[in-house]
Amino acid sequence: MLNTIPELLRRKSIQAIFQTDTIRTTWPTWLNVIHQKLGTNFSENDIINLGDHLAQIFRSTTIAGRDQAALSSGGTAWESLVCWYINLCCVGSRTVALRTMSMVPRPIQDAITINYANFACNTESDITVIVFPDTADYNIRVDQLNIVDAHGFPIEPTVGGKINPIVLNFLTERDFLNTEIGVIQCKTNWNDNAQIPMLWDMIYSAGGFRGRNITIGRNNFSIQNISNFTYAFVTVPSNIKTNYTQKSVAVKRVTNLSGGNFWGQPTLANVARSVKEIFNNNYSSGSRTNLRNDLRLALPDFFPGGDLDYFKLY
């Protein structure tokens, strides 16, 4: 289970997060809060319920009156924390969250590209979530893969102990129609940024606006061709003094997002759901049995020396 394509890609995603200066600086403080919430003998439910406390974890290292550089690093920190949490809850499944666009298979990068006339740009995709199809190639060990290209030549599944990008791109292209894609926009400030996901989701939901020469996808890959695409918004929010209600402008702007509106605290009806609800809402098909069972089976591997110790829970 832990050497499948999804799990090796998950490891790569998390290891990249911990290589950033921002996370190396904040993690010791965050881990203290995480331990307070998990307890000493935590269960799969305790891990999932961390979604109710992501805002508190994030705020444990925030500084009042921050300058622009600090605000930028804060955005990076929030994206990283959300990506860490989603991958943590999805171990053992075929669902993987990637914060770095260069890790995303090329066909998926192409599929979510927005074209404005001759100008191509990726959406504000702070996190890209992939739900790989439920087929043998994504459920067996990578070293057991037997992949041949379109010309019948074998492709080595790994290079230097890591997934061969050629294999990942080849399989994603081959299985593109049965692959699910989720885009998550992460913002620390809800009030100032809610209009951005609203507008991006409109473009995706409409399939572009050909009358304005705005199209989706390139190289003949498009989200219009896959089984499921969702666009979600996840906020802290950092403006904690705001009294959010279902009538608030910021709330109304993200009410109908295809992937939902979430925040790092408990669900508030008609305002925002806890980010722990994002799995059932968007990615339930990626679990082998169900989210809790997959996570329960993986619990022993989080200990030091285990296959999942790269999450640094200890």
C-alpha cells in the first residue's frame, strides 16, 4: 500500500513542504498545538477532527501588524498546512494533494489551464488534488508495474527510487477520462479574496467564454472531459473579528462554489464548513473502503521509523 503511485507522490508532496523555510520555522510551534489536540494515543477520528482546529494551529505563529513579506509567508504557511492535513487524512487512498504545480502530471496541468486568446495561464491553484482511478496500476507497488509506451517499449517505473515522471504522465494521459481533479484556493483573508474563487469557478463551470476568446485546457486536455472536477475555497479566516453570516458579501461570493466553501474551524451552518468535510464532499471515491478505515489501518506507520513518519507527527 505504501509504495503505490499515490503514496509515493504523497511522500514527495509532504517532503517538499518541509523543505521550505516557512514550515521549518513554524512547525515546532504548530506541532505543540497539534499534540494538544490529538492527545497521546490518538485515533483516526482525532486526526480528521484536526480540521476543526487548523485556524488555531495557524494562528499560533501569526504576528499582528505584519508587513507584506510576512503576509506572503503567511499565505505559503496556510497553503502548506492545508496540503499537509489533506494528505494526512488521505493516506492509504488514491487521493493526493499537491501544492507545487511542477509535481502535477502534465495532462492535468494542461486540463486546468485557462487560455485568454493566445495567453495561457494556470488558475489560482494553491493546491491541486488528484483522485487516481481505481485500477491495478494505482493499487499495486510501483516496482510491480509493467508499463509499455504507445510503441510497445517498456518504461522504467522508478528513477533513483522515485516515480519516473514519464510513467506518471503516461498513465495520467491514458486514464485521463477516469481521473478526478480538485482545485483548492487557500487564502488567509476571506474578506479581501472571496471574489477570486467566485470568478475562477464561474469560468470553469461555464467551460470558458468563447465569445470573449476564453477557453479551458490545452493539448487536447480539458476538465470538460473528466469524470469529476471541483473548485473549492479554504480560508483561515485571519480577520477573526468579522461577524460572518449567510448574508455577508464574502459568504455569498463563495456559497455556490462547485467544490464548496471551508474554513479551519468547526462548521457554522450557512456560512462555512470545517475543512474536515471536504473529503466526503469532493474526494470520497478515492478511498479503498472509506476514509476512516484507510486512516485507521495506517496509524502505526506514523511512529518514528514508520513509512509515514515524514508527516512529522512525532
